[in-house]
Amino acid sequence: MQIQPSTQSPATLRFLAAISTGTIQLGFTLFKLNTGPLNESVRPVEHRRNYSFASSTVAVLRRQSFLIRALGGGIHHKVDSTTGSIMQETEADAVSIIRAITPTLDPTRHKGQAGRIAVIGGCREYTGAPYFAAISALKIGADLSHVFCTKDAAPIIKSYSPELIVHPVLEESYIVAEVDKWMERFDCLVVGPGLGRDPFLLDCVSEIMKHARHSNVPIVVDGDALFLVTNNLDLVHGYPLAVLTPNVNEYKRLVQKVLKCEVDDADAHKQLSSLSKQIGGVTILRKGRSDLISDGDLVNSVSIYGSPRRCGGQGDILSGSVAVFLSWAHRDSVAADRNPTILGCIAGSALLRKAVSLAFETRKRATLTTDIIECLGRSLEDISPAC
């Protein structure tokens, strides 16, 4: 059975409200059903009928996730601080969040007001990762994108694009002072893409993160900076403007270090919430088949389908995307009752997934990170037109 979601309407909103009660009204206003065997949870009807989900919590979550994904939305789970139980609530879908966060193109604004992003990373062995993060920020709509890298990496990264402002100072003794000189101009730092694990570089990055925190600059921690943070949690502990973006292995190391246990996928939401709380409410974006995002209070799920292609570099696009949306969300205070860091993560995750899907439509197995980057602008334009 193929299910094609129709344009969201008042019926869609009624559907989202019905999710929390466990009772759903399904009709042709929500889904167009093609030929194929019928699923027990979705049946075509001439008139609307009520269907109840099974009492099993697992079944409820599974079906809700499926139906919400079909509509392009998402669910979040609120963890009760006393019982540890998970309470499901509907939330605005990622598309609505992107529209709320993305600023309009205003002719009265000047260069820099749409975002100034800095990427800290890039060494002789790894030049692609910082480029992917920095250029993605520009493709989404940031005005300026800086890369602080080693001297060996600078000419290579610069040759990828003249749009980037490249600082070949990462291994210099004055690196901390150099970055600090620029710090007040930055709206967000992306720390870690292509950084490597040289002890001197890691020490320098530690000092840069401390200065960023002192200046209240948001920090997206990715790549080898996650290795650094896992071994020095005080760098981000209790900092609400920090975002950790671990992949499977990086998340495993974090859980082992902080919670002293193994990853529990069967109770992923509760474990992610506990991990975030143990690091002082830092926002964690756990990358996976569905991206899970938590600040220790809410656990959000972004399940928009991307593609089965897993080319390297998609995490770097994500870190650059999240950085831009973080800067926009914090600057414009789009929702006083929601954590803007969470909103930035949801928007960055969703946009990447839509760009991946768009690139895969034409490139299939040949899809590369550069193809995905070229689809970022169109994906955002489809959601939030520039004019």
C-alpha cells in the first residue's frame, strides 16, 4: 500500500489533536490510498469512522510515528521527572518551525545580519569536513562563513570556494587570541569538523570553547570535538547554548562515559533525556534513522525520510545547518515558550533530510555530499520562499 499525504488542512490538524487521545479519524481528506493490501491500522472508508489503537504502548508509538511521518510532522515525548514515564504530545511539524525561524529577506538589512558562522577545524588530513559545514551555512542563508584551520589546510579549503573566509592559524600559539578577537562578531561556532586529535589543537579548542561560553555564543560540537568533550564534560556542562551532534559511535562513548552503561535503543528517549540532564541540560542531537533531540526536558523526533545513501559528510552539513538556524532562532525569539536551541536543531535536521531526498531523486547511488549541498537552497525555498 502506498500512502500519499495530501496538503495539510483543518482535517490534518484534527488528526494531530486526536493522536494524543489514541483515537484517530481517518478519511480521504487525510490520505489518498492506492491499491494494495490493507494495513490493520489504516483502512479506506466512504465515511469517516473511528479506529482505536491497540492498548500496547509500543504499538501506539510505532503507529503514531508512522502516521505522523506520512503527514510530514513529528512527535515529541515529555519525560515525567518524578516517574520517568514518557508522555506523548503533538507538536508543530518541522516545516512550520523552519518557516517561523527563517528570516525574510529585508532590503534594509546589511551584510552580517543574516548570520555570521565560524567553523573551528580542518587540518592536513581533513579538509572536506570544515568546508562542508561552512559552505552549507552560506547555502542556507548565512551572510558570512569563517574557517579557522591549520596552515596546511588553508589553501586547500580556500580553493574549494572563494566565498569562505579562511584563517590559517589553528596550530599557532596565538590561536586563542586570534579567535577571541573575532568572537563578538560570531552568531555561532561549529567546533570539530576535520579537527583531528592532535593534543595541542585539542587544548587550543578547549580554550576557544571557554571563551565562546563566556561570550554567550552558541556552540555546535561535532566530529573530533565530541571526543574532546566526552573526556572533558565541564566544557559544555550546564551551557544551554551548546549542542552535541553525536553519531552512533560518538553517542555510545558519551553514554558509557556519563551514564556508565551501554546504549539502550529500547528505551532511547528516556536514556537520551537522562544523558542530557547529566550534562546539565545541554541539547543533544542524536543522529540516526530518526534524529532524536533533547535538552533533558523534551525529547523530539525528526523522522522525515531522506535516502538510503550514506555518503560521508552529511554530518558536517548538519552541523552547518544547525548553526545557522540556531543563530536565527536565538536572535528572533520565535517562540517564548520553546527552547530556541531545540527549534534550531529540529530545523537543521529537517532541512538536511529534505535536501538529501531531493538530491537522491536524481543522483541515486551516485549521490555525494556536494550534491546534497546544492539542494539546500532549493529545499529551504520550497518551505520558506525568499520573497
